[in-house]
Amino acid sequence: MRSPSPFGALWGANALSNLADGLVFVTMPLVAAGLTDDPRGVAGLATTYALVRLLVALPAGVYVDRLDRRTLIVVANALRGVAVLGLAVAIQSGVASLAVLYAVMAVVGVLESAADGAAVAVLPSIVPGDRLDRANARITGTQLVADEFVGPPLGGILFALAAAVPVYAT
């Protein structure tokens, strides 16, 4: 059996991590709605995520340029997994709170900025120059489709089964 190319491994890992982001992004407000009747508390999750991504994008780029990008991708995705797994355990055990949801949403936003930026930045070192445009389009397109079009509906379906299922699925 042939092992995947470096680009194939990056592409697959990036697709899975962005699918997980889509699951989390739709699931968090649903969990929050079960914790509070205040719509501001629920809407604040999306606002927190957007603000974190906006405020962290440029500083994250500095680290992406200075650190080993492959290591950064692995560490950022592993830490995202740990944060979301901790949330799943909190939901399952009944100790989840809005503060926990906000903290996890902020952590996921920071780490997603780092991992997604590093995934695009590492491409020139693993893809020949004549295929760089195509590889960049695949990575960016896959990030968009997994994060925005596949993950959220799948998260909603899994949430209908049980609140912690989409979080464990990530």
C-alpha cells in the first residue's frame, strides 16, 4: 500500500480539521441555547469566534512565518481536539456552562487561525511551483466546503441525536 504524498496528507488532515470546525461552529450555539434563555449569550459565541479570528489572524501569521509549519499544524490541531474533547466531557457530565463554551470557542478560533494559515503557508515547501496554484485552490476550497457547507449541517444532524455527539465526532 502506497503512503499518501505530503500534499495528500496535508489536504486530508486539513479537510478533517475544517469539518470538525464546522461541526463545532453549529453545535456550540445549540448547546448554549440549552444552557440559557438569553439570546445574547447564544449570539455572543459567534461574535466571540469572529472577533478572535479577526484579532488573532495577523499575530498568528507572525508565528506561522517563524515556527516550523508542519509542527504548528499538528500541535494546533491536537490542541483543538483536546479543547473540544474537554467540552464534550463537560457536556456529557452536565457541567458545561456558557463560560466553558466561550473559552472553547476562543481557543478553537485562535488555533484554527494558526492551523489554516500554516496549511497554506507550507504549500510551497511540499508542492512544485507549477502546481502551487492548483494546490492552493484545493486547500482553500476544501477549507471552505468542509467548514461552511458540510460541517454545519452534519453538526445539526448529530446534535439532533444527542448534544455531545457532534463534539465527540470532532
